[in-house]
Amino acid sequence: MLESIADKETLSPALFSMSVLNASAGLFSMLQGNVAPSTAVSAGDSSFSYGLMEACMQLADNPERPVLFIYADEPAPAVYGVNELSGCEAHAVGCLLESSAAMRINCVSTREESDSSEEVQSRAFLRCLDQGQASWHGSGLTWSWTKSA
């Protein structure tokens, strides 16, 4: 779409419709005939944690109904001039959250001015699943996760 604007071309409605934040969730629900609620979160480099927090709040609100959390990210196109963090290739993470789950993850977020982490937030969380604990720093916050069985 940015290239079309730069070239002074008419914007395609189809391209625009797929550029909105909740387009993927909407298409998925339509294709599956799924009428369950979905939420799309955009919070910069902290999107993973805020999305996971939203999923946890939905589970807390209705503990009998599992919540599927899907996070997907890919590097920004070069036209944006964004310097990507290490490990920032296209990837996705899926977690099924259930009140009866055997594995528990404790998350603590603290306001802290420190150097930003060299990895993307979702990779730090995956490190917690693998190693039992992990932290990520960015946007003036430190997110820390600890796994317990």
C-alpha cells in the first residue's frame, strides 16, 4: 500500500482490508465458522506480553473456557527503515491457556530504565518455557517469567 501511495496509484480495497490489525483473526473465524470472541493487540515491542496478558484476563473472566493465544510477527519491510532485533525473523507462538493446566507461568512486569534486550520478546518467553525463567527489557519495562509445574 505504501508503494501505491508513493506511486500516486489508487489504493486497492482488498489490500487495505488486509492491513488492519484484526484482519487475520477475522478471516480465520469466518473460514472456520467460529463465533468465539477474538482480540487483536498492538503494543510495539511489548505486543507479545500485552497480548498474553489479555488472554490471561479473558481466562480469569471465564475460567471454564480455554483461551487460545496466537502471536505472529515478522520483520518490518525495509521501507520503514527499522533496525530489527536479533532473532527477528517471521515466527509465531501459540499457547492454549486453561485453568486446569499443569504448567504455570508467573509473570512480573516492573518499570525499569535499562538497556533494551537484544532479542524479541516472544523469544525471551520461549526461553522461559525451555529454561524455567527469562526476562526481557524494553520500552521502560522489564518483563520476567518463571515456569512452575
